[in-house]
Amino acid sequence: MTDGTKTAVDMRPFDDADNPPCLFQRALGAHFGDLPRAVRDLHTVTDRSTWQGRARVTRGRSAIGNLICRLVGFPPEADDIPVSVTIERRGDTEFWCRDFGGKSFTSVLYLRDNTERGHITERFGVMAFDIDLHLVDDRLEFPVTHGRILGVPLPKAVLPVSEAGEFETDDRFHFDVRVSLPGIGDLVRYQGRLSQVDSADGTRA
């Protein structure tokens, strides 16, 4: 995707005291500039941004798995539904609200350390999951490495498996997220595309 060089636009947030680096810039360091442009744009959050598009949602067939999906707030199964994602930055923390056809669920993302190795944590209510971001073949991946409920560590045997990726196709942001549990199988998979909404008039950029 890139030849390893960074443009002035890519590096500006690092040098502007009035616009400090956002969460994913801090987590990835210089590698942030290696992300596909559409992925980089979505994660360049200075205040609040909204993205809209379409998605497909599939659920696993386990009764226990579907109960977990309802508790977390994952969307119901649908072949083609509108989706919106609103990201709000509050200091070093990002609040994500995802809406699939009127069914929304939220999470909070924050930095785990300052190593610039992609270490972030995502919290859904009483559950928190450590994620080690990786850029693989122009695709940003989000593997879960540890989890906690009410601060109590989850054994590896019950740790969710996240096969989540963000990538660019035809200059647009795309996502593909699949979540499963050992012994239960698939919980949910949601795939789709997003375009940024212009806050001035509500149109897509």
C-alpha cells in the first residue's frame, strides 16, 4: 500500500500541539501511516465522526451463543441493513456506537501502554478485552489476547476468538468481524462498508 514514506498530512497530528495524536496513532506509532487511506481516515478521530453504509449480519446456531449475543447487544441476523458508526473522542479514550438497522451497541476503546505495538483494550459493559492490532496485507486485524469480566481474567478456554479486519476496497472502508467461542462456535459475523458523513450537511463524504 505504501513505500514506507509518510506525507506531511500523515504526520501532522503528531506535530500539532493543539491536535494531539488520536488513539490508533498512539497505539500504532509510525505504522499508522502504513494503513490503507480509508482505514486511516476512519481512525483519525479529533472530536466526533460518523460513518454510514450497509452491512450483512449472520448469527451462529447455538442457543447459548444467541443468548450471549443478546446480552452483549450484537445485532440480529440480516442480509442487507443500514449501519452507522459514531466515534467520539474524549481525551485518550474513544466511545464507539454501532447501529445496525436501529439495533445499537456501544464499546469504549483505550490505550493499554505506550509501546506503539498496537496494544489497546475494548470494553463492553462489565467485559473488557485486550487487543493487539496487526497490519497484515493491507488489512488491519484485531485479535483478542486476553479478557476480563468485572476485572476477573477469563481462562483461555472461554476467551472469545475475534477474526476482525478492516480494509479498503474501491477507495471505501470495509469491515469483516467474526466472533466465536471455544466449544460453542460462531456467535456473530458482520460485514459491510462505510463512508464518512459530512457533519456540515449530513451527506456522505
